[in-house]
Amino acid sequence: MSTMSASTSSSGKLPPPMPLRDTSTNEGDERNFTINLLSVILAFVLLYGFYAAFFILWIEALNSFGNKLLWFFFGLFLSAFGGMASLTLYSMSKQQVGWFLDVKAPDITDDSIVLCGYKWY
């Protein structure tokens, strides 16, 4: 005879689900809704205030440093993402996956349309 877990009854059925919290309405719900709404509005005001301050800071930096700032960030982009791309390609070549996968050439014997060594139809 197999042993049953504590959550199953003798007939093998699961007990009815129990709610995790009280979902009945009471007089405090309206107050909670107001507090939640005000906290969401405050969060968005702070978020968009931070966004506006960052935008103003960026415009002022561009006004002060001009194209030197744009070239600096372009070089930063090239060094960061160029390094990631080159190391990813190096890793793929060592694993022989993706573009570096050894695949035999397809047999092309009929009048198919061929582009870059692949039959289209």
C-alpha cells in the first residue's frame, strides 16, 4: 500500500484551495486605493523629474563640450561592443558553432536558384 501525502484525502482528491488573503471589501479599501494612487503618481513625478534633469544635463554637456562628447561616446561604444563582438566570434570559432559550423556543401544538380551556396527552391 502506498503512503499518501498530508494534503490529499483518503479518496485521493486535493482539498479546496484556500485564499492567501482576505479579499472581502471593507471600509479601509477606499483609503488604501487613494494611498496607492498617490504613491504611483509620486513615483511617476520623480521618475519624469529625473528624466528631465538628465536631459537638461545632457544638453548642457553638449553645449559645453560639443562634438568632443559625441566622439567620446562613439569611441566608448566601439571599444565596448567591438570587444564583445570580437570575443564572441573568437568563442564561436573555438566551439565551431554558428558561422563556423563545418557543414558539407549542398548538392546542387538541378536548375535551382542558388545564392551564397544555398538552394532557395
